[in-house]
Amino acid sequence: MHTEIDTLFHNLWENYCAVTPSARQIHRLLDNSQGSTIVNDHIALRTFNLEKLNLEKLAAHFRALGYHQGGEYHFEAKKLYARHFEHPDATVPKVFISELLVEKCSDALQETVQKLVADVPPSVVADRSFLYSGRHWDIDYATYQALLEESEYAAWLAAWGYRANHFTVSVNHLSQFTTLAEVNRRLKQEGYRLNSSGGEIKGSSEELLEQSSTMADRAEVDFSDQTVSIPSCFYEFALRYPDADGQLYRGFVAASADRIFESTNSKTTDSND
Ligand code: NI
């Protein structure tokens, strides 16, 4: 029925797992002997708000597959803007796309980012495979570190490029777990580090969405001058509650998403400290 959508998410998943081995392990851990299959609540994508590859350029690939725009979200301190996209078929994963508001950043960051994206051909962005195509520029380690000083988001994007920043297990569809606290406890038993910024569980039943996430794995990036292991991607867990119509809430909670972004920070406190 949704062959093209399935293919896209398969490609995104394989590309994501290549730098996030813990996701595949956790997927197996939660997809237990009962034979339940993991339902993906949403993925998240990151970009710069520059015309040639902004949020809408990424969204176009999902609109072409029948998605429409849901809510929008502002993250003043991190200088980010985001929208979520959903499909008429509620079983199809939602997509959360954010973009860095480059013009609000320092002159130095703006100059760096403009240089990085200068040679990305528009035809590459217009192809659906752009969504899991990785990085399209060379960057040296010092430039990455300079970006990191100002924006963890910019540094992550400059190093990793285009790929799912995270996949998300729908806790509603797990057979052996009913609460996020149970999932978190199991993950910690297995030695996984959770993002504890603002508490391990972000959101509440009143907000109709609770989320938690691992801290990102680390994986090697080939910078132009050296290879360095840096935070890659993480796995998220979401429990949704029914809204007034009795349907599971499909939106996001900005305050929670704000903390979830920090799962790729290189120096965030974590629950196993
Ligand atoms: Ni998310």
C-alpha cells in the first residue's frame, strides 16, 4: 500500500543504524519474544534555513508522499524553528523537521555555513535520497569545534549532514511495557545512557505526550584533517495520550523537544553519572 514510504523509511533506518548501533540493539530488546513489531512514532531531520536546503526543501519529499503539515514549534534559545508533518494514515510515522535560523547566529557561523553548503547542487536536494545522503562538504576538525562552541546543532549537522537524527519507538504499541518509566528502567538495566536534561521523562499526560531518549552513540567522522569520534544519533521513546476526540495526540511539545535536541550534545549530564 505504502511501498514508497516503506522504502524511504527503510533507507533512513539503515543509514541511521550504521552510525547508531545501539538503536538496532534496543529495537531487538523491546521487540521481544512475543513477536510484537516495533512501531516507529516519528523521525527527526535537521537542516539549515538557507534557501537551497531549508525545512521546506526536505518537507517537499514528504508532501509528495501524501504528508501534510501539522504543528510548528519555536526554540528561541537554540535559534531553531520546526514543523511536524503527518500522513492521513495514522500508522505512518510522523516527521519532525527543524532548521537552524542561520541569520540569528554569529557572523563567523554564518560564513562557515554558507561555505559548507555553497557547492551542494540543487538537483541533489531535490532527490528523495537527499534525506539519507549524509554530508555534502568537507570540514576540518577545528571548524567543527568552532561551530560546537556556538551551536551543538550546527556542529552536528555540519559533521553528519542529512540523515535521521533519531527514530522513535511508539511505547503505545509495545506489548511488554505500558509506561515510559518501565522502558527507561529496562534500558538502564542494560547499561544505556538516557538524556536526563529536564528529567528523564519529558512532557506529561496533561500535555498528551511523554518522551524520553538515549544519549547519542558516538561514531567516527572523517574530517578533512583527521578522524574523530563524536556524538552521532540517538533513539527516542514516545507515549501518546488520547485527545478530546479520543484519538491519540499527533503533535509535539516544544518544551520537551527543546530538551530532546540535547541528546546529541557532547557534554550533557546523563543519568549514569
Ligand atoms: Ni523526536
